[in-house]
Amino acid sequence: MTSAELIMTIVVFILAGVWLLVGILNFFEKGFLLNNAYIYASKAERKAMDKKPYYKQTAIVFCIMSLMFIIIGLSVVLKSSTIALLDIPVAAAAIIYAIVSSVLINKKTKK
């Protein structure tokens, strides 16, 4: 393994750990809510908002992102570009989950 690959692997696994930590904190509803619905809401809307579904959605997406970075790191360590192809269905799952959960959250809040 070259020094560039080693540095890249370390950075990728550190990012995976950071995303996993952010995901875990969001499961416990701790820290800033990194969700567009919350970020773009006014102060009054933020106070009235039920943040629990948004925390859960954000937590799941960050955990999936962590998995994606782990897959990238493993593909570098194992020197296998075919492992990196596993990122495609994982990324697709994250996108589909984010869209579907946003629609479901909006349906529940409009009732």
C-alpha cells in the first residue's frame, strides 16, 4: 500500500466514524438537527415542529453514509474496485429512503 493510499484510507475511515457518530447522536436526539426541513424553518416553526421524525431520518441517512465510506475504505485496503460498486445500491437506498421518509413525514404533519 502506498503512502497516498494509506492516507486516503485513514481519512475515509475517520469520515466514516464521524458520520456514524453524528448518526448515533441523532438517534438520541442530541446535537444540531442537520435536516433541511429544520434548517429552513423559521424560529416559530422550529418551536412548533415535532423534531423526532426528522432526527430519525437524519440519523438513518448518516448511518448509511457511514456505511458508504466504510465500503470505499475497504475497497482501497483490499485493492478491489468491484467492492466499490457496492456503494451504488447503498447510495440508491439512501436517496430512496430520504425521499420516501420525507413524503411520509409531510403526510403526518399535514393531518
